[in-house]
Amino acid sequence: MDSVIRGRVFRRCLDVVSRVITIIMKDTIVCSGAIFYAKATNRILLLQKSNGKHKNTWGLVGGTNESGETPWQGLQREVQEEIGTLPEIIKTLPLESFVSNDNRFNFHTYLCVIEKEFTPQLSEEHKGWAWCSIDSCPRPLHQGLRSSFGNKTIRNKLQTVFDIMDLL
């Protein structure tokens, strides 16, 4: 009898945990961004927001993933929406995954290596673009990007990839 009761309690607990996870995941915001790195010039692409709470800040190409999209699928869609075309990418590397303390916000950053700079066709979401080095970015940077570029581990990862790309 005890094993039957334990089994029922266990199944009820699993059901409650499953419902809680479903609620939490529904409230989770997943975003993806790309650092486009042009091999020919050793510069990255940044976009300037035209409106919203990050108005006038400079950040990455990217945005919020739609329901059912993987971070990479969401990024591909966002790239086409924000800059008009998906440039030919030589190599894509996952660079960073940020998760907020409450686990409700996830941001996936990818490094996308391309051969040369291009002129993006901006959507209404952005009002400016710039190719720059990490050390000479336009200001103000989006707070998340500023934090990432200030992180020694991330900067070392980027520099290692840039150095390897120069050898190829």
C-alpha cells in the first residue's frame, strides 16, 4: 500500500513540476544577436536603434525569437528583417549565452565571420550602422553589449578567433 501511495504522490509532484516549468518557459524571453566580423577589415557591424527603450544605443543585429524558433533560426530571421539580407557567412561560432538571475531572459550571441563589409538595408527599427573595431565603437553602446565587450573572457575569445581568421 505504501508503494501505491508513494507512486501517486510522485506522479502528482511530477504533474505540478511540469505545469510550473510550462508557466516559467512561457514567460521566458529568448533573444539572439550576431557580431558580424569582416575578415578583410577586421571590423564588426553595429546598428543604432531608432526607437524604444534602447533608442539611440548601438548594438548587434538581432532580436527576440518567435515561438518555436531555435536561437539560430530566430537570428537568421532577425538578420533578414533588420539588414535586408543574410550575407555569406564563412564561419559561425556561438560566443556567449547570457541568462538573467531570474532565468526569464536568455540572450545568445553568435560571432558570424564574413569576407568583407557590406552596406546593410536598415529596417525602421534602426537609424544608423557602423563598421568599427571593438575598441572604437560608437557610443552609447547597448548595456548588454557594453558588458560583453568589457568582459575579459569574451574579449579573449574574440581576439583568439580574429587571430585564427587572419591565418586562414
